[in-house]
Amino acid sequence: MGFIRTIREDIQAVKHHDPAAQSGLVIFLSYPGLHATWAHTPEHWLWNHGLKGLARVLSQVTRFFTGVEIHPAAQIGKRLFIDHAMGVVIGETTIIGDDCVLYQGVTLGGTGNECGKRHPTLGDRVTVGTGAKVLGNITIGNDVRIGGNSVVVKDVPSDSTVVGIPGRIVRRGGCRVLEEQADSGRHLEHLPDPVREASLLNREGISQNRDRISELEDQVQRLTEALERLSNEKR
């Protein structure tokens, strides 16, 4: 009964996150991300009970059919949704919280030949965009959004948005670190363009310099006029 409840919760999670989702039956039959997470449950059990070779072989069978590679030792929370699935890799010591979303091409991996905990830990309700790489023994807090193709190699606090290579925080605690208002009508899904932000900063600096130059020119003009008046009075 517990496994049936898990299936129902996972199907509801798909309906919540995927606007293209159809009926529960279609979701059950056609979402390889769900198949991969469901297959991981017995693989993880086998790994924890000493049948590591069998668990590893079965994980590769799952990879062949779904395009998702989840190491049997990885710890996955409830209602994980892997959208489109293909190319997702989840490393051995990865820990994923509840209600997380991974898009295609995401890698939760290591950075080398480290021993022990060498893969990331994701909190609850984390969204990782297409092609993003989260690498190393780092912690991603709750309610974090990672932009597509970002490369994250440092800890990220809760309620933040990260974009870029290397990943940098552009939103924290509900407020943009830079440029909150300019994107409100552009439907950027809360993931701003860092190049555009840098351009805006440059333009803001140019505008400030222009205003300062204008102020200095006015001061020079006033001083010139004052000197002319003094010169005329002496005559």
C-alpha cells in the first residue's frame, strides 16, 4: 500500500509541475523520470542490504530504458519529478529532499576522486534547470532555483536563485540581488540574464557619471561668472 500511495503522490506531483500532463494513466505509462525513481526504490534496498553488485546492474538497466542514471546508494526524498528525464545523472552520495524538480541533462555529481561524501545535498522544493551541473559536497538549501546550464560548486542558502558559470546568487529571500523591476513584464520566470544585468549596471554608472559631469560644468560656469564679476568690479 505504501508503494501505491507513492505512485499516486508522484503522479499528482507531475500534474502540479507539468502543464502538458494528461491523465494519471498516461503519466504512469509515459514518464521515464517516474519509472527511474520508482526503479530506484528496490535498487536502493538491494544496495543497503549488501547486494551492491545486483543493485548496480539493475541501475544500469534502468538507465538503458529511461535515460536516467541514479546510483543505487543515492538518497531520494518524496515526490521527486524528473521532467523529460534524458541525460540526468545522480551520484552515489547525493541526497535529495522532498518535492524537488530536475530537468533534462542535470548532473548531481562530484568534482574528482574525493572520498566519502562527494556529491551535493539538495533541500526540499529545489528546482534545477535544464543542463545545470551541481558538483561536489555542497548543500543547496530549501526552495532554491538553479537556472539552466548553471554550474554550482558552492553552498547556496535557502530561498535563493542561482544562475551562471560559476553559479552566482541573483535572488535571495524574495528580492533580486540586481534589477528587480526591469524583468517584471518579460516573463523570465525569475531567472534574470546576468549579461543584461551587467549591461544595466554599466549604463547606470555611465548615467551617474554624466550627471556628475553636468554638475561640475555648472559649478565651473558659476565660478567663471563670479570671477568675471570680480574682475569688472576691480576695474
